Amino acid sequence: MKAERSYRNYMTIGDVIKTLAEEFPDVTLSKVRFLEAEGLIEPERTPSGYRRFYQEDLAKLRYILRLQRDHFVPLKVIRKRLEHFDPSETPENEAPEAPAPPPIRATREENELETLEGGLSLSLNDFVNASGMTEEELKELEDYGLVHSHPLPSGGSYYDEDDLLVAKLAKEFAKFGIYARHLRMYKNFAEKEAGLFEQVVIPLSRSGGESRKGVSQSLNDLAKLSRRLKQVMLKSRLKDYLSD
């Protein structure tokens, strides 16, 4: 719980949207409410239920939005980082420093293939609001198999955090004229790569050569090596266009 405040220099949720709009033109009321529903921000509430945002709330919001926009950090990792968040150490006019390149061995926070437990369950409307894409754009991603809705036992369906991250990445690609039909090659490659990795590690698990934890670690190490190899090969192919 936040301490009782003796001053009134707070903002409404509308004021917050206006303040953030210049740096984050896609931010919406629904986005801020979504982050609150996920427990990432905790604006003060009046007895009648209105939200009050203070400077530390605004700094936290900027921090979250920059991590999502600039580094595509998933909510589960953002939640961990917020445990050590200090608004006085994150000036409003500076983006958070990008993390240093990780070692080859994956740590919990650098898990390449992290499976989220209790992750997001977004309705179509929430998915549209959180991703900043239109329903038509999301339908195109779904038509090409880049995102897909997951059935609920009680009926209906939902989208998870992986789907949201794919949608955000696709939106960034679209700024360069690269759309869902072009991104399909990543899906095809991921399926082939997953099949290759399964051929390597699954037999070890079945034979008792590796524990479940060991298999997970091996898969993450392979994914990390794959990412680095693709970076090197891409740089090699494009070196004539890259500035020194």
C-alpha cells in the first residue's frame, strides 16, 4: 500500500495519456488499465474509484513502455525488474540502458525459450488494445500462422504473451514494409529448427541420459547458439550495406 499523501500534485489517467503521447503515440487508456490489471502499476484510488497518478507512477510507466518498445521484454521479466525499480535512478528523459550481451549458458531471466506459467490470457479486444494493431492486421497474422487463439475449457478462446510479442514485432517490421506474408518464412524456419533440436535432445531424455531440466537447458543453449549464428551470417550477407 502507498503511504498517505499530504499534497495533491497528481494526474488523472487522461493526463497521463496526454503526457506520454509524444514519446508513446500508441499508448491508450486500455493499455494503462491493462498494465494495472497485470499488477505492474498501482495508481492510488480515491474513495469513488478514480485513479491518481504521481510522478513515480509516471516514471514507472515510462520504464515499462520503453522496455516493451525498445527491447521487447516480456511482462514476466518486467515484473521481476520492477522489484528493484527506483524512479530516482531512471530519469524521465533517458531510456533504460540496454542489457549487456548474455553468456552462452542461459540464466533464468535470459531463458531463450522460457515457458510462462500463469502468463497472459487476452481476449481479442484486449489483444488489439495491447498490441496496437487493428483486428484486420491481427487476422492477417493469424491467417499466416504467426499467432493463434487458444481454446478455453469453458468455451471461447484467448491469446497469450507469445502471441502479443509476435504482434508487437510484426508491427515494427511493418514500418519497413515487411508484412505477415513476408514473416511467414520465420515460422517455417522455426518449425524446421525445432524439429532439428528435438532430434538431438529428445532421445537423450528418453534414454535417461538427461533429466527434464537438463533437456530444457540444452534446448535453451541451442536456441542461443542459433540466434548468434543467424546474427553472424546475416551480418556477413549484408556487410556491403553496413557502415563502418
